Amino acid sequence: MISGKTAGLTALFVVSTSVAFAETGTIKADRVNVRGVAGMVGEVITQLSKGESVTVLEPVVVKASKGDPTHWFKIALPANTPLWVNAAFVATNNTVSAQKLNVRGGPGENFSVVARLEKGAELKVLRHEGDWLEVQAPTGAAAYVVASFIELSPKPTVSETPAKAGPVVVSEAKATPVAEIKPEPAVVVAQDKKPETEASKPPVAPAIPQATSVLAPAVPNPPAVPATAVAVSSAPVASDGVPAVARKVFREGIVRRDLHVNTPSYFNLEDRYSGEKIAFLIANEEKFELWRYIGSRVILSGEEFLDDRWKRTPIIKIETLDLP
């Protein structure tokens, strides 16, 4: 849920359909951002690849800044999308213990609410991070994609003809009209936090740019880094509910040197609030010179997996890395 202050600055107004709308669409480009709210202020929850099929729930029009897209599609999130819930309201058997529980795009109260679950709903938990649980997207979870990146599948309709032999006449479906409605009220937090002031909230997680990488400022006299690191097993291993196959993730944190013996990398990602280690980092040395980012806050994406020698901390093979 974007804070009232942020929403006020962006003057975000939504126009959506008031009638049922559900169609199949195909992603038209690679690395298309899926955001928690319709607009460039929404945090990036995941990315979709060219050719992926999605269920479009409704078209949405927003009032945006000059140059920003105004037409969006609300889509059903794929089941393999990682989302987050407050661990305090999940029972030991991984069911919801609160009357209603918000499912968010990230591990914090500043992230958008993308679904709400009733008491007793079952969750597939992927991992525990601080006060939050990363879970697979439940049924009903939805987010937003710029409309120009989705091609709707043709939806023919059969015209009414007398019941007799002959070919069936098919006509193209007409576009569903849109009608202006009032902006939705802010979603009420469902027992997942205590009241707090606006100033105590962490900032909204920035959107991940489309660029594949950003060159960090040059660092004079860079520290010497050995040419090779400890070899990492290419076959991920299932442990504590984490899938045995690598999965695409987005992470934000501080890049640190890791000089402990027998770790899989000389670099790791640290939580910028708690200081806890999030993951080890491995990357193509020619594409990403990680020593340049030491001490810097970064947003990265890549394949996350566990090695059977380091079951407590995941390893991320970096695909994109950006400075916010």
C-alpha cells in the first residue's frame, strides 16, 4: 500500500471497468515489470518474459506525470511469484491465524497489498526473514503491467443464426468500455502491525529500471580480489521448504566483502536495516565488478538457490544490478 503522502505527490487517479473483464494475454517484451500499484510509483514485485501467458483481470487508466504510461492492465500473479506476510499472524501449521491477513509485495508495511486472506487459509512458505514470511502467491493475488506490453488474445463471438447447416459466422469482440469511478480507499491493514506515525515508515522500495546494469562510481585503488572464488555446486538442493530448482528473485541491500573461510563467494548482500546476511553473491566478473559496489545500496535480480554445503544462506547468481 503506497502511503498517503506518496499518493498525494503523484496525484494518482484510477479509472477501471465496472463490469466483469477477464482475458488471456501474452507478454510482448523481455523483463517486463509487474508493479504493486498501477503507476510508476509502484514497487516492482516480479518480472515477466516475452511469450509468457497471463490472465488480464481489468484495464486501468491512471493520471500520470508527463512521459509516464497512463494505461495499465491488472493481472493475476503467477503462482510462483514470491510474496510476503507478517509471520506473527501465521500459525505453526502455515495457516492464517488472524481474521484477515494482508499479502504484500515485499517484507514491510510500506509495500503494496496484493491479496487478502481469511483465517485458516493455507500458505506455502518459502523462507523466513525477520518478522516476515516469503510465500508463494495465493489465488486472487493481483498486480499491474503497462498495457502496451501485453497483447490480448482474440476473443471471437458467435453471431446468432438460424439452426441449420452451414458455416458459423464469427465476428471480432468489441472492446470493453471503461467508466470513471472514484479512487479506491486505502486498504485497511488487517492485524499485521501496530499503529505508527508516517515518519516511522521506511521509504517505498524503488522500482527496478529496465537497464541490465548500472556502472557504479569508480573507486580509487580498488581492493585486490582473488581471481577465482570457491566453486559453487550447480545443482541446487531442497532444504527447509526451499525448492530444489533455482527461482527468480529480486533483492535489495548493501554489498559487503565476505572473507570467511569456505564460503561460496567473496561478496554477500546485507539487509540495510538489520545488518543480517541475505545471500551470497556470484556474478560474471566481466559484466559485474562487484568490488566497485562494496558498501553501496543496490537492487539486484537473479537466480536464487541453495547449495548442500550452505543450507542456511541462499546463493544468488546475479542477472541485473542497479543503484537506486
